[in-house]
Amino acid sequence: MNLSAIRIIAQKELTDSSRDRRAMYALVFSTLVGPLLIGFMLNQIAGQEKAAHEIKVPVVGAQYSPLLINWLKQQPGVEVVTGPADPEAAVRDRKSDFVVVVEKDFAEKFRDTRPAPVQLYSDSTRQNTRAKVRRIRSLLNRFNSEIAGLRLIARGVSPSIASALKLEEVEVSNAAQRAATIFNIIPMFLILAAFSTGMQIATDSTAGERERGSLEPLLLNPVPRWQLVTGKWLAATLAALAGMVITLVITAKVLSSLPLEDLGVRYHLGQHEILLLVLTIAPIAMMAPAIQMYLACFAKSFKEAQSYMGFLVFAVTIPGVLSSFYPINNQPWLHPIPILGQYAASMDILAGKPPSMVGMIVSAAASVAMVGLFLGLATKLLSAEKIIFGR
């Protein structure tokens, strides 16, 4: 095995890509987009939760319920203000986050110990107001419970009689596991970084050289086809690994600077977790360029190859999207499935669970097998005249 030939080809591809501005822009964009998006999303959510601690409550008809208004004013972080003339229009036009409306017969029904009507106008489609609406709804429910208890006591009845059940919730997950449900998007961005950062070299070294006509003289060298393919794959793999590691390190820095305590989360992505995530995702960084090179061999131009890569990247995002609706548990049957096995193991690492070493080895072996398969197919394609000369 002539390893020097593979090394020379890899160096050549890395040198060519370093001179290509498109490759550099792709590398920078691919490594930054994930961490920045994660930071922006979590920062926005944390800001919304923090804003819910200090809210202004627009009330229409406050004069009809002085007891309720005084109770609201006594709550920490609550300021009662005069509500708009048209509550529904104000909320619909997004002039108010929500509006509390007290009906005119509130006092009469309250004195008669009947349910006193209160309306809460809100818009559930507004993501940025959900925390505030949740807070005011919780306050109104508390007021309702307290008044109901006082009414029972005034009649010589214990409030506990009105409760048929004494529900005690026991949370079995730890803080890290709860945080992992929030950070379930991180593995998807790491996998995307592995696919996107090596994509430029994988496609340019095959479809790009074929379009420019530089692939033919390269194949005329007395070097076996498999060594040429392996050298090109190695260059793309190094770029994919670098992009994935940089994305992970930047993500850890971003998470450490976010006010996660506003989300009720205490989490730290340490060196141990980073190392485990690198070992878990690294096989994907090896597999992705092999698949991309194989697909790019069918393309007659670099632009055509890029269109193929779009479908590939879309397929990669499916596990991450599905995990938001159907949590992916680290089951043994997932281990041999590339991407799914690594995704499930990454979720365990983020949750603070010790990953299954057998599962990681099986997932890595499956990905390496895919590397061998697609490199072999790409080598076979580059031996066909219609691929080399069919521009």
C-alpha cells in the first residue's frame, strides 16, 4: 500500500480548497451557523421566561373587582394597568400581549358566591407572549383556589374536602436529562457540520475537476484508482472533522455564556462530554465525504453536484426534526443504523448518561463499513470511461 501517494493527493486537495474562497466561506458558515442559531434560540426563550417574572397586566373593568386587582398588585413583579377599549382588537393587532376583562356583574356574582366572569384575551400563535400568558393564567388560578378555600373555611368546611386526590409528582429525571430535551438540536447541527464542511472538497475534487477537465490527466498518473479516491476522501474527511470539532467547541462556549438559569436549567458542556461527542460523531465525518464523492461522480458539473448534496443534507436533518416529536431513545436496534445510532448516543451524552461502549463501537463499525462501500463504488465509477469523458 502506497500511503505516500494517498498523502500527496490529500495535501493537493487541501491546498486547492484553501485557495478557493467558496470553500473557506462554506467552512466558516457551516461551523458558525449551528452555534449562533442555538445561542439565539435559547437566548430568546430565556428572555421570554425572564420577562414573564415582571409583567404589566392590562385590565378592563378593574372597578368591578377591587379585591382581585388588589390581590394582583400584591404579587411580585406584577403591575396592573388600564386595559384598551377594544381588548380583542388590541391582542389581534399585537398592541397588547394579553388583556384581562372583568365583567360588570363580577361583584354581584362574587358576593353571591357564584362563579364571577373574567375573560383572558390572548393569541396562542404568538410564541414570544406564551410565557407571560402562562404567568397571568397561573395567577388567576391561584386567586380562584385561595378564594374557594376561604369560602369553605367561612362555612366551617375544611378545604381539603374539595380535593378528592392528593397528587404528588415525583420527577425521576435529573437536571442534565431535562437539559438534554432542550439541547436535542445540538447533535443535528454537529452532524450537519460534518456533512457541510467536507462537502466542498468532496464535490470539487470529483465533479469540479471533471467539469474543468483536470480529472483526466490526474487519472493518467500511474496511481491506482482506489488510492486517488482515498486521498481525495481523506482531504474531505479532515475538513469535515475540523468543521465538526469547531462547531462543538463554539457551541460549548455559547452555552456557557447563556442565562440558562432563566430556563430553570443548570448545565455545563465540559471537556469529557466534548470528547465523547467527538468520538461519537467522528465516524459520520468519515462517512459523509464518501457518500458525497460517490454522488458527485454522477454529476457533470460542480453545480449539478451541489444540487445532489441539497437532497442529502435534507435527509440528514430528518432524525433531528423527528426527535422533537418522537424522542429517540438509545435502543440496541439503532446502533447499526448510521446517523440514528450516533444521534441516540449523543443524546445520552448530553443527558449525562454513560454511553454504551458496545453501541458506540457498533455504530462506528457500521459507518466505517459505509465508507468502504461508497469508496469502492466511487473507485469503480472512476474506472468507467463514460464517467471520465462524459462531460
